[in-house]
Amino acid sequence: MQSPLFAFTEAQTQDRYALQNPQLLRVALSGHEDVLARKGSMVAYQGLIEFDGEYQTPGQHRARARTGEGLDLMRCSGQGTVYLANLAQHIHVMDVDHDGLTVDSSYVLAIDSTLHWESIAVDSQFGISGSGKYNLNISGRGKVALMTSGQPLLLQVTPDKYVNADADAIVAWSSSLRVQMQAQTHSSGVWRRRGNTGEGWELSFLGQGYALVQPSELLPPQNAVVGGGMAAQFGMGQQGARGQNQGNIFSN
């Protein structure tokens, strides 16, 4: 049998995390260290792999009850290889070290079970009710696989060069950075995304580190309904692109 499809066979490597293509990740399991993957992200596996969809530590359970933020993860254990993907988003493997990593949980595909994470709040500079945003602060040593809509941009932050980013486009940043959340002072302007500019919330990063930005302000729609009105088109509410994607993360 012959086909151009044979150009897409498995890439041979000894690495634990290996990209098979920009949208598909292979994780090798040896039986000694598990990987925690986003629920529903497994597209294939080989070997003796067990999947536990009810995994959640007591600390994560308390954090979700308090903040509503968390990761819906499945524990993948055993010996073999598991292949992970989500909505054909671009995948990027990052090493977490002593500096730590803060990330929106919507963009986490997989994480080493040895890493620790907790929910943190990014408060509004203006103290507007309901404007606070929760993210995950990941610490320890290990790898995390992130997803972006398209190829991202990694911006360096230095004491004399800070970075501003749209809150819907920012994916992750160094935990050592100081962060401020800003918006128009009038709530009507916030809802209208800064009047006629099309912009809403933005985050300012100061200090020494990096900020990862994707070339999109919306996650890919999942089960999106065509013609669902302006709310669906621009990602507002549960029927929008962002609401659809987060619904898969936070639902039980």
C-alpha cells in the first residue's frame, strides 16, 4: 500500500515529551512517573496505559470550591506512549524551574505529576467588582505542555522594558513578574471592549522574565453554533468560543 500519509508516521525519539507535529504531542511513560493530561485530550495510545478521570488532590478540590478555577485532569499511568491533542491547537513544551510559571488553565494540555500548582488572583488595578482573574501558579521542576491558537510570541520583560498584553491573548508568564490588570474605568466601556478600539482588559508585566502571547483573542470554538448571534461570535457567555472551551475544562 502506498500513500502520502506514510510521511506522517511516528517520529522516533527517546525524549519523554515529543512533538509529532505542531498540533500533536507524544508522552512516553515508563511506569515510574505519571503525566496529568487535560480530560478528553487523548487521541491514541500504545502499551499498557491506565486513565483515571477522577484525579484531583484535596488542595485542588478546595481551590476550585473557593475560586471556580482549576484543571480537569486525567492521570495517565503505566508503560507505553500516549498521544495528546486539543482542537488542533499548537503545542509547546516548557520546562518549569525555580522561577515558576503562571498560566491560564484554558491553555494547559499536560503537566508532570511532580509539579505543584495553585490558583492565584490577578486583581484589577481599579478595583472594579468582578474584574479579578484567576490563573494557575505552577512551581517545582518538570515539564508542562501548553496550547496556543497559532504560533505564539515570547516577549522578554526587563526592569526597563515592561510588556502590556490583551488579557484574552496572554497565555502564560514567569511567576516572578509583577502583574497589574487594567481596563477602562467605566463598566460600560469594559463591556464594549474600550469603545470603538475593540480592546477590553489588559495585563501589564514588570520585572525580569517572559510573557507568552498567542495571535488570537479567542480560543477555537467547540461545538459552536453558526449564526448564534454577537455573543457567540465574540466569545461572550457560555455559547461563545471561550465559554465553549472553558466549559469542557470546568464541567464535572
